[in-house]
Amino acid sequence: MKAISIISAGTGADLNIPLGFVPDHVKIINATTFDVNEMWADSATIKINQQMDASDGVVTTDTDGILMYAGNDGSDGNAKAAKGITLDASALSNVNEKVLVVIAETYV
């Protein structure tokens, strides 16, 4: 099992987060708003957004969210990039200049 937790800054644009591996499970928490994005690799087409809201409780949608990223070794002429995840621009937790806590793990 590999696990990693990192702190990153939201951008409001697609955000690539290199981890060194493609995770089986990812949870991203916006430490300012407490919005959460979570995804499991076996549901790679399902992207989960959870937003904490004082009036509505937890709102869950299956749009936007987290995409697994296999990386790039540079052999195609593009820049090398480590394996990891991409947080979609419109993901609830990805807000410009807000602190993101990323928790990723793989079970291999």
C-alpha cells in the first residue's frame, strides 16, 4: 500500500497533482470551505463532488471532480509528468487561492 497526503493551492483551472503513482482512492478537501471531492479508481468514470452547505447538508453530484492521470514519460515530445491526478476546473474543492489537502492511496 502506498499513501500520500499533500497540501496544494487551488487554481480555479484544471490542476494536475503529481503523486508518483496512480491512486486507487483520492480525497481532496478544501481547507477553507470544507468542500470535498472523492474518487475510487474502480469507478474511474464516476467523479464525486460533495459540498458541505449549512442549509442543505451534503450535496453529491457525479459531474466534474477528479480524473486519474497516467503520467507522461516524454517520449511523445511533450514534457515529462509524474503519475497522479487532475482536479477538474469546476470541481467544488478547486477554488483559486484556497488551501487543498490531498489524500491519495493505492492498495498495491
